[in-house]
Amino acid sequence: MINRREFLQSTSAIGVSCILPQIPVPPAANFQLIQTETLTSWSVTDPVEWSLQNADQPILARAADRLGKLTKEDDQRIVRLVVRRCGLNLVEIKSNQVTVHYWSDQLADLRPFFKSSGLASPDVQVTLVNRKTEATAHKTGDEFRFGKRVAQDFPMEQFTSKWLNRFLVKSDDHQAVPGSNSGFAWDGLEDGEIPWAAMKSAWRRMQPIICLNCDQPNILVNFGLPRVSFFRHAPRFISVCPTCQRSFLDDPITDVGGWMEANLDEDVRPRFEID
């Protein structure tokens, strides 16, 4: 049986709990270690405790002597020691805030990790901390995507529309692809310009290039053997991802003539190579 005093106390507590604001509990940080040479990464609950408990492991061998003289109270000294001597980066992830601790020029290529962790986004705030100088740099997650950001005036919609209609013959297919520079010449166009008809043929016949960020097909926007210096021409195959708006320079093909024979219909191949 609840008496009158107990009833009043319980109702008072309920009333107070309804009035007071609920303070959200901040999410716990997720810690990751990345080996700078192999880019292997793994999760740790507490990087300081992990370092002390694994001081005898080969990966921490170069720091083992110092680690044996330190305790958890030396947390910052331990972080600096491990990233300096052991070729490791420490990544702290807290919601959309990422902090990367590294030493001097030993910053890992973070792009694969950011991609696999879903952090390569413009709404992710990234702080790079150089533990040698304690200098910090602030970036956004999308700065750790593969490729180069396309120019703001790049005609992405035009390329996407043309690519979607690559199996159709259009009246303007004889016109030049914007910004193309092939090192070859087609009738009726300025030297180096590629006609849409040739580009469409390449799109239909070639193996698509897959975006390193989105794992979706890129759109080829330039191919050929353009002049790169006064005495030298070099293969250039440039593709763009319509999703992440990044361009990629792909130069694995050395036999450009053979590539064109394989990927361009005979009636859309260039007439001349530019000296």
C-alpha cells in the first residue's frame, strides 16, 4: 500500500523529469589505426591501452623500450611515440568529426580508408594533427576522394546526355567534343578536336572505366596522343564520374593506334596524326 507521502514524492519526481531538458549523451569515439605503408587499418577501443598491452608485438617494436617506461597517464606521449616510430596514423571518428594524428611527412593515403568507412563526404569535418609540430589542418571528407575535382564550368550534363544516347545517331554528332585534345585530326574540325561520333563509338565498344570512388562507370571525355612538350606526344585517356564529379587520368594504353582500331568504328577514325 502506498501512503500519501510516497505518492507525493513519486509524482513530484515525475513532474521534475518532464520539466528538465534531456541532455543527449555524446557518441563514443571510434579509434582506428592505419599502417602508412600497407594502408592496413584496424579498430581499437583505447589506443593508449592497446599500445601498452601490445608493446611486445612486431608492429610496435621500434617503440617497445619507451612504452615499457610509460603508463596510461602518459597518453599524449604514447600517441606521439607510436605515430612517430611505428609508421602508424591514429584516426579518431566521432559522429561526423574525424581527427587524424600523424608524424611529419608520414601521413597515410587516407582515400581508401575514407571510402571504405563512408567518410568521403562534404559534411564530414576532418582535422589533421601533425604531432611533430602540433600544427593542424582542417579539411572536409570529400577532399579525400580519388581523382581531381572537375571545373565548375565542365559540361557534365551535355556529356551525360550524349552518353545516354550513345547508341543513337544525332544530327550534331559531327560536332567537336568540348575541350577535346587528341593529337589527331578529323575532317571538318580543328586539329585535335574529337567528333561526338567517334566518342560515342568508343563508349559503345570499350570496356568502361570504373570510378574509384563510386564503383560506377566513368564517362570517357578525351582520348588520344596529344603533344605534352615540344618534342613529345604521350597517351592521354581522361574519364569523368558523373556522380562524384571527379576526373581521372588513365595512361595504361601505349598503343593508341591499336586502341582506336579496336574501339572506333572505321568510318569515325581520324584521318591524320598531328606532328
